[in-house]
Amino acid sequence: MEKSKRIEILQENLVGGDLQGAIITYSRNLLYYTGTAQPAWLFVTPGDYALFVRSGYEFAAEEAFIDGKRVLEERKPGKKAASFFPATAGPGGGRIGVEKDIWTWEQSGEIRKILPDREFVNVSGMTLTQRKRKDAGEIAALRKACDVIHAGHEAVLDTLREGVTELELAGAVENAHRLAGHEGIFFIRQPDFFMSRGPISSGPNLFRPSGVVYTITGVGLSPAVPAGPSRRSVAGGDTVVVDIPVLVEGYHADQTRTYVLGRASGGTRALYDDLKRIADHLVETIRPGMPAGEVSRLAFQKARELGREEPFQHFGKGKRSPIVGHGIGLELNEPPILSGHDASEIPEDCVVALDMHMMDGEAGVVKLEDMIRIGKGGNEILTKSPRDLFEVP
């Protein structure tokens, strides 16, 4: 799919959804449909579209891959809504799609005043579904992001030693990412989301996942941000999990590797080997058209076959994650969500992050996460770092 076709596909989906049009304001969707993330509102109808740029017009005009005549400077785009979406004879004056999970109350109030007696429906599912399948340019950007995240893995091998703090280790990883091209931020579609630059944890902290994200989180520096590295010093024999994502040219890479300072115990190594067997099974088994929930079922089935049902995706105290992965692209976590709650199909050229861990009171905690491109002829692991349990002298 060419970039220039993205709005055309959205227009076709608007017709299929019986919508008069859509108003797109979220920066990640603006980047996807137009090529710029400058503050703007994109108005789309089945037969027309225009990008009204609120600020940074010169940048937007240069960056956008859409028709330049449709990139217009307008500090108050709402003023254009009434003429772009004229009242119809139908009940309610037409149905207009908006990103309800992104819009603020203020934005909602503004557009309701301009377009009274309209029905506003959530179009976020429509845009997220379209974004599942990645085109060649998106795959290229994801490959670059995987190169950058690999630089962080190499920094761990250079930095991890007895006495180094989790914070110092995270700083080395983040610095390597930035120097390799990481844009310094990541996007998760969740209001009031807060986290450090990424989870990192060691030793006993591995058994203390907080509620900020549903994974091995680290405990953070204070209750203000209870996730990410702490000031704990790594000791000999400790297991360390590093899960710090990156963003390159608007696209994310998400990878987790597990390290042991010194020799891993037999129990830890066996635990990791079985976790990798589950991941390998999914890489070999996932196919285009498979329901996302089936991936989760296959993972838990394999864990039972290996006798690892108890530690697989366990968080302690009876808690367990039903999610074994997620889509990735313009957002760090995006559909499909690989859990029993997502019945949607995984399309060809979708990229998912298989994100799984084991937690055992004696053998410890291990985690492995890789990005997988789903294809009809077989799947491809995009992440570059070796998928081993690393023993660091």
C-alpha cells in the first residue's frame, strides 16, 4: 500500500461505516495519513479532504506527502467544519467520526457548538485497524528502530558489572539509543500514562511489578513514577531484565533481553529455555488471518505441555497476564492485542511484539520480547539482538 492511498482507504471505510466524514487530530494519525505531526486537524469526507494546520505551517507544507493544495494554514480549524461537513437531510444532520479516546472535553465542546445536532461516533477503531498492516516504508522504519534498540543491548554488555545501579545501567542504554537515532520519546495511547524511558529491573525488584504497565516494570525512583530503574546496585548472581523501547522515524521497536551477572543457575537457564520454546512455537505457528486470541491460547497451551503453566505470565500473589503480545508501529502498544479478549484477525504484514515472561519463586524471573513480521510465506523476527540468556562475567 502506497502512502498516497491511505486517505483513499479511510474514505472507503467512511462509506462502509455510513459516516459523512471524520475529523482527525491525533498526531500519530496525522503522521500516518499526511506525513506531518504538526498541530493540525484533518477533515475527511468520502469525496474530499483537507489538512488545516494550526501551527508550524511551513514545516507541514514541506513534510506532508499529500497534495500541497490541500495543506492549509488555519489557526482555528473548527471554523471550517460547518462548510466542510454541511448539514444533511438525514436524522441528526449526519454522523461524523472523531477520535473519542483522544479528544479532550474542550475540543468536544468546541466542535459540538460548530456542528450542532450531529452524531459523533468513535472512529479510532477504524484508523487502528487500517494501521495494522504495514507497508514497505513502515517495515523499513521498523527495521531501523530494531537496529537502534540493538545498540542498547550492546550497551548492557559493556556496562553491566557488580555495583552498577539500575539507574546507571538504564542511563547507558538510553544514551546508546539516543546516539544511534532514538527520538527520545514513545507513544502509548492511554490518558495520564506515565513511566520512565522503559522498564529495567534486577534481583528482588523483578518480583515487584507495579500496576503502571502489565509487565515486569521495575520499581522506579519514587512513588511518583513507580516503574523503571531504581538506585539498587546489581550484585553478583543477579538476573537483570532490560525492556527499554525506542522510536525512529515515528516507528517503535520493543525488545526485552534477560542477563545474569555471573553464571545462571540450572533452574534459571531451564526456565529461560522453556520460555524461548514457547516464543519459537508462536513464531512458527502464527499465520495471517489467525484471531489474536488464538495466539494467546497457543502460548498457554505450550506452557502447559512444558509443565510451565504456573510460572508463565505470572505476577505473583495469584495474578497473571492474559496478554502475550501486542501490535507495534506508530504506537508502542497498538492492535492487535494478543489476548483472549481480542477476536480480530491478524493481517499479513502486521508486526507484533511477542512479550512474555516466567516468574518462579526459586528459579527467578526471565523475560523475552521480540518483534515479528507476520507473512503468508512465514514469519520474520525483526529484532536483531541474539535471543539468548546472557551471562555477563
